[in-house]
Amino acid sequence: MASAVLVFLVSLLVGVAAINLGAQVLIDRDTGYRRATVTALIGALVYTLVGFFLGWIPLLGPILMLLAWVAVINWQYPGGWATAAGIGIIAWLGAVLILFGLAQVGFVTPEALGVPAA
């Protein structure tokens, strides 16, 4: 149970930092960590729900999951769909870099990056 809570907290913190980074790069004003936190929480919930109900559909399911996540970003931040997609791309890259750094210091395992253990 404690490890599940730790995984959730690390994932949330990484997601918040990455979304905030994407928003700061693409939006010409500080939008704050509170908005990034709400976006990360709602985005994860929506992504999971769409995945549960539609994720099994080959090719279309994962695309719908991604679109739902970007829709949450679009709802939370100004600029439209292109800006939301850009925030999503920067957030993904930021999360990969943060997790890579955490893996290098031994805080997380490579599985956090989607690389299965050997």
C-alpha cells in the first residue's frame, strides 16, 4: 500500500512539473502549479476512464485516450487545441527527462520510463 501511494505521489509530482513546464513555454504568463495540479489529476482520471471503456479498440483506443488528455489541457489553458497539443508534447518530454534523471540517481527504476526490466 505504501509503495502504491509513493508511486502515485511521484507520478503526480512529475506530471504537475511537466505540465507546468509545457504551459510556461507556450503561454506567455505564469499559470501556476495549482492549475497544473488540477490538470494532471483530471487528465489522469479522464485518460484512465477513456482507456477503460475504449482503450481496447486497436489503434483508435489509444488515440482517443490521448485526445481526451489533450482535451483536458485545452479546457484548462488558453490558446486552443494546437497550444494544448504543444503543452502535451512538452509535458511528455519533460516527464521522460525527469523520470530519466530520477532513474539515474536510483529513485525510480527504468520501468517508470516504460522500459521493462531485463
